[in-house]
Amino acid sequence: MKILLYNHGSSYNHGCEAILRTVSGIISKRFPDALYTVSSLRPREDIELIDTEGGRFNFINSDNFNKLSFEKRRLVVGSLSTVLHNIPMFPHFFKDTVEAAKESDAMISVGGDTFSYGKSAELTTISNKLRKYCGKSVLWGCSIDAKFLEGDEFRYKTKGLKNFSLITARESLTYETLTKLGFKNAALYPDPAFTLKSKAPAAPLFGNDRDVVGINISPLIMMHEKESGKTVKCYSDLVKKILDTTDFNIALVSHVICKTSNDTDAAKKLVSLVGESDRIKIFDRGNAEELKGVISKCRFFVAARTHASIAAYSQRIPTLVLGYSVKSKGIAKDIFGTYEGYVIPVQSLDSESSLTDAFFGNIVANEEKIRATYDRVMPDYIARADEAGDEFARLFGQTGAK
């Protein structure tokens, strides 16, 4: 079986890398001979982190616009898609991806947040075009807020989504929206990254035996704050409180290191505010499995990136998420029964102690309760993420894992 994985940006976003690894792993359980062509904006970065895994992966440039900057590419392709709902000379400009689609048994839109925001005209047009060459199409692990689907302005997007053979929503809030809008191709399965392997580091994170609080801060979350600078001030307040009132070490984990959005830049800014300390370290080296291994050594975790939180959740680490969309709320709700106390919308930060109060007031105070919830819920939850592969197999007349 040959499969095209497309709408992938770069594995320097380790959430995207995790999705490539886990979607392919889930499918390969059902189809052991499966080969994957990844249509990528940055194939060199993918090869650096994933390599070809013995020929299982083949990374190609998604299109002929790869020499343009990300912003210029989006301007060109996005503008054509928005105005024309078309990309002239598509088979030429997307030649390698088109050829891969022709040879594939199925094509899968990956990337986590594809179709999550706005009109998604570019993604819709690309999917519509590729669907002409490959009959079975899947959108795997999506989250989409109702406000980006309802109304005439989103009609093109909604129609395109309904043409997928299968959509797996990664949390119930999105699934409820899709079913309410009449989607017959939607199913509910957790994000595939819950099944990602974890490679624990060989050495301790710090040169002492103190417990570690893992913290992920990102430039992306700051784009959604109501008051400029509020987010980093809240993180700063939290770090200072941890240093002043506990003996915990602090691991600043970068989960995205792309040039256009680098968590390490945000982490360095945070360190500059709180001051350097031998109890604070930045961890930004390694692939998704290795970073998950770093997170495995944490007693608590605070995350801005969704897939950083997934790495913590799946390893049963009490976690607070600073979110900005339906995805963080939906995932927390499906695990804990509510997102209250587990997710703070960045838009709601009203004081510098907002993050600190939630971390100590719920996550630390209810540590044992949270761990008990994980023990009860997480085994079946992770198994359910894997069962999305059975849904995929049914597209080919098979009933489940071999």
C-alpha cells in the first residue's frame, strides 16, 4: 500500500513530526507493507529528524514555491485559492505531490491544525485538486471551532471537508460541531500523537535529585493575548513562585523550533525576565520521541503547545494548558470531564498571577486526584487513538488490526 501524507509543514514542529510518526505507525499495524510519501514544505528538516526509516518514508517538496519564503508562498497560493478557488497550473506547480497522489491508495491530510482556522481556502483547494488523482482521502486528527464552519463565508471550506472519505476529530467539541452540521464522514478518535513512543534521556535533566516542573512557552500563544506582554509576565510570575517557594527544577521544553515560530526564543525571553539559575534549563534538542522522554521526567507540566500537552497527558503528568482554541478545551474535557481548572484561555489572563494561581491551586493541590484520573482513563484513551486505524482500514474493506 502507498499513502500520501500531505499538508505537512516541517518536523521542526515536533507536533507535526509526532503525527507523521504515529499516523504511519497506526496504519502500519493494519498494513505492514505500507510506504509513505510525505509532501512537505521543509523535507530537509524532516529527514534530519525522522530520516527515511529504512525506506518507509519518502520526503518530497510539496510544490515549486519552496524557494519562496513562507509568507510569500502563502500570499501567492492563498490569494489564488481565496479569489479563484483554484490554483492555475496546479499539476505543474505541485508536480511531485500530484505524481505521488496518482500512485497512492489513500491520501491523508496531516499537520494537526490544518483546516482549524479561518476560511482555509488554500488547504481546501489543494485537497480538492489532489482528490481528482486519489479516490480515498482522510483528514486525520482535526480540531475546528464552530465559528470557522458556520455561515456562508465558510461554505467552500465546509463543502470541501464533506468530500473527504473520512474525518477523525480529535476531541468531542469538534465532533459535536461536525455532526450538528450534517457531516456523515466524521468519527471521534483522540489525537494520534497520544500513541507516540517516549525515549527517556540517558542522564538526569539536572545534577540533583529535585523534582522537575516542565514548562512550554511559545510565541504562538502570545499572538492571541488581549494585552501585549501579559503572557510572558504570567509565565515569569509562575517561574519566580516556583523558585521562591519550592525546591523544584524548571525544564523549559521547546516543542516547535521553526524559524517563523520558535519556542526557544520565547524561553530565552522568559529567562531574561526571571534571571538565570542553575535550576532552570532549556531543552530544545532532539526529535519528538526524545522531547517526550524529557517531559517524562517532569512531575508537573505547563504547556502552550497542544502536542507538548499531549506528550505530558499521555505519560500521566499533571498538566496545565494555556490554550487559545477549541482543541485544548476539547482534549482536556474528554480526559477530565471538564476543562475548567485544566485549561486557561490565554484571552482570559487578567492578572500576572493567573497562571500561578491555576498551577498551584488546581494542578499541584490536586496532584493525586489527577493521577488517579489518568490511571482510570488514559489506557483506554490511548487505545482509542490507535483504533482510528480500524476506521481507516474499513475504507479498504478490512475490519481492523491484523
